[in-house]
Amino acid sequence: MVENTQRYHVSSAVVATLPQMTQSVVATLQRLENVEIHGEGNGKIVIVIEGTSSGMMGGVLTYISTLDGVISANMVFEQVDTEENSGDEQPINAA
């Protein structure tokens, strides 16, 4: 029996922006895959990023930090969940 382990990373971050550029940054973040906006105010945007590795999280934050109007993009929290599946499992169709 072969087992596959999949990891799911969930990270929260705060993006600090120039106040006059906040809405432009929000619009860009809304278009990014695996990024959700959970709050915004006073030039700060709270986001959640989902992915398959810490490297992916870092890459997304690095990209965000290069956007026009962004002062900083800092990870606040990261959680890693592991799901193990045996190689002989079959999808179940409940229909």
C-alpha cells in the first residue's frame, strides 16, 4: 500500500500600503489566486494565503511586496495541515 501525504499551508499576512494606493492594491490582491482579503482599513490589508508549501507563501508575499503602493507585506501566522491518503483509495460517487 502506497501512502501519499499532501500538505496544505494557510498563512495570514498584513499588507501595509500608502493610503492613496490602498484601493489599487486591494483590486490587485482580489485578482490573485489563493489570496483572500479579510479586512482593510487605515492603509492596512489583512489577507489569507493558501498553498502547498512555505516557498509558495514566500513567493506570493514577495510578489505582493513589489506592488506599487505597498510599503510592506508581512506574514503573521502560518499553519500546516497534513492529509494522508493511501494509494488504493477510490473517489466515492454518492449519486
